Amino acid sequence: MRYNEKELQALSRQPAEMAAELGMRGPKKGSVLKRRLVKLVVNFLFYFRTDEAEPVGALLLERCRVTREEPGTFSISFVEDPERKYHFECSSEEQCQEWMEALRRASYEFMRRSLIFYRNEIRKVTGKDPLEQFGISEEARFQLSGLQA
Amino acid sequence: MKLNERSLAFYATCDAPVDNAGFLYKKGGRHATYHRRWFVLRGNMLFYFEDAASREPVGVIILEGCTVELVEAAEEFAFAVRFAGTRARTYVLAAESQAAMEGWVKALSRASFDYLRLVVRELEQQLAAVRGAGSPALPQPQPLSPTLALPSTPALAPPLPRWPSALPPKENGCAVWSTEATLRPGSEPPPPPPRRRASAPHGPLDLAPFARLHECYGQEIRALRGQWLSSRVQP
């Protein structure tokens, strides 16, 4: 699949929601744990060799599952292939918890659900649709029907 | 750079409703011809397929840090998705009607994660304000134009101090806006002060799991927004 790699690289250089050096193991059998600088930017998780400016790779965090593994370790897998896991080793339980929470909230789809939630809550309190002020109340992407089952 | 392409392909073709879909002509390169492709917009990803029945996308355009503009082109109903940077690519696309073109330009200019996050932050603040103030009137929003050119995320500001848990109403950024807006009708409200923690743990947000999560999302995001808003050029 073609993609605009330059823009993805530029994105990897943006300020991150979270960044840390973690141990990372790929999903292939026999993968070895490697130290990686892991950086969360919008709905992408970039991972870098610790001394390099360009990322080794990126994970789009849509339809992903974040699972606790051994203590201090979590994994990311994707809904269509839950056994194929990227493992991350943290330096503490707190760090592990922090990352898991951040990654669960990192997807566009999660953010969309938040918007719909806030929109409805404000409507309940005020009787008005807060999106009307922005002129986006009819946008397909913000309708309740747009939520995944 | 490695990318989880298999997951990307699944995201492209999953059953959830799409944000926009339709045929567009895509210019192959600087001097290339246009190819008719089936485009699917989902979140901040613009996928394109050989045709509507294809199981896997030919490619994807990641829509962060781009602007969407109308262009002068030989093709009718043409528009461009332009990225910043010296050797950045500009994607020239053409719709099959005026209505389709307008629909796509609107949808694409609002597709970025950054934009969505701004709107969510705004609503989060509004909800806290209407719950805290107890008044039914909505505070004056920060105008967000549909063709807002979102810059790349600015550098982080230093961490912000915490608010005390009991806020007198006039300290709330939204209340200040409302006052100023009535004093000088027709003028744009000033950008809000840098974001602070909206309430104490047992305040109005405690029954909103999303709100609490966003609370924990971090001061960084609020600092980012404050910084961006104060640095952006007023239209």
C-alpha cells in the first residue's frame, strides 16, 4: 500500500503526547527485545532506534487492543489478528499503566466517541447543539449513527 | 519506515460508516495523467482503491498537517491536498460534480486528528462551564473556520500551574469571553487563556468517564492548544 511517507516522517517529529524509551518486541516468533524510543503522536505510535532521528516504524492505533501482559509489560494487537502482538516493556508499573491508558484513548475513533458524548451532554443541559456554532452539526463524522457497534 | 499495513487495510475496509466515499480523479504525478479511483475517507486516513469493489487499497494519504484548497487545473472540479515542507507532495484531485467537490473539500479540511481534538477540547470546556456555572447559556466559542489551515503542532509551552478547586466565575476563560463579547458586539473573542485543570476530582466531571480521561490526558495538550491559539494568524 502506498502512503505519504514524508508526511509520516514529519509527523514523527511533532511534539508527542507521550514519549519514552521502552523495551519493544515485534510480533514475529522469535523476536528479540530491543530498546526503542517510543513516541505517541496523534493516532500513531512511532518507534525509533535510540540514536536515530528517523523512525524504524509506525503503528496506526485504530481498532487496536491494549492488553496487560507480565508485570510492567503490555501488548498492542489489532482486532483482526489478536494473536499478533507487539510487546512493550516498561521500567515501572506506573509507566505501564500510564502508557496503556494513553494508548487506549489514542485512536481517532475514541476521540470521535468523546465528541459525540460531550455533544449530547451539552445538549441535555442547554437544549442546544454545541456544534452549530462551528457550523459542523450536520457533518457525517459527528453523528451518533457514525459510531461503530 | 515500517507501517502496520495489514491493519491499515482492515481499517480501510471494515464495516463502520465512512466519513466520505466516492470516485475522484487523482493526478499521478507532476506531468502524469489522472486516474479514476474509489476514495474512502475514514478518520484522518484517505484511502484509495482501484474501484469500489476492491478488497485492498492501492494507497492512503495520511491527513495530518495538510491544507485543502481549490486549484486552477485543466480538470473541472479540481482541488488539492497540500502538505507543508520543501519537497512535500501536493495531491491534485478532481471530483465529478460541483457538489461532490464541495463535499470533499469540507470533509477533508476537517479530517485531521488535530482538528477533532480541538473540537473535543472546546466541548469539554463548554460542558464544564455549563455544569459549573449552572447557567443554560453557552459560552462564546472560539471560531473554527472549515478551511482552517492547521499548522503542525507547535512546541510545548512549559507546564501550567494548577487551578485551585473552587473557581470564582470570572476566572473561567469562557465567562471572560462572554463579558467581552457583549461589551464590543461584532468583535472576535480573544483567544482563551492557556488551559488549566477544569475542576476538582469530585466536581461536575465525576460522572463523565470520558471527561475524567481527558483530564488525565495531560496539561501538555492544553498547553499545546494555548500556544497554538496565541500564535496563529487571525483571518
